[in-house]
Amino acid sequence: MAMQQRNRLVLRKNQKQQDGKQKAQDKSKQAGLFEFFKPKTKKAMTPEQKREFEANQFAMAILMPKEMIRKELQKHKEEAFEDLVKSMAKKFCVSRERMSARLAQLELIG
């Protein structure tokens, strides 16, 4: 009986540690998310990086047109940020990260 209780405590402790690690990873992802989409100075970009950056910008503009994003944003303006991004990402069939980046690129979020 004591062994089962100890095992449960260890499992709970491990689960809490995992939850804590996941939250830390999520926060670091959110903090660094927009850095990926900010262009570097032209001197710092290699031709390959420049092409990749331009391709990403083009893809975001096609998949998530500015006016459609604005209209959809009006429908969800009362939602919490995470819920907003989740629902809009689902509607536009993109990842949450890409949707967040597009909203930031259009300066619709801070």
C-alpha cells in the first residue's frame, strides 16, 4: 500500500515537472516567434536566406490575405489571444505559429 502511494506521488511529481517544462517551452516559442519573421539587414542575409525569407512572405500573403485576416479578426475580437490564434489558424489551414507571425507582420497584434 505504501509503495503504491509512493509511486503515485512520484508520477504526480514527474507530471508536474513535465507540465512546467512544456509551459517554459511554450513561452520561449512565443517570445522567439516573431524574431524568425523579422528580416535581417541585407548585408547579413545570404542570397539563399533572402530567397527563403521572400518565399515565406509570399506564402503568408497568399494563404492569409490581409483583408480576409482583418475581417476574421473582427469576428473574434472578444476572444483571448490564444483562442483567437487557434480559431483563425484552423480557418486558414495554417499553423498557430504562422498565424501569429502573420498577425504580427500586419501589425494587428503587439
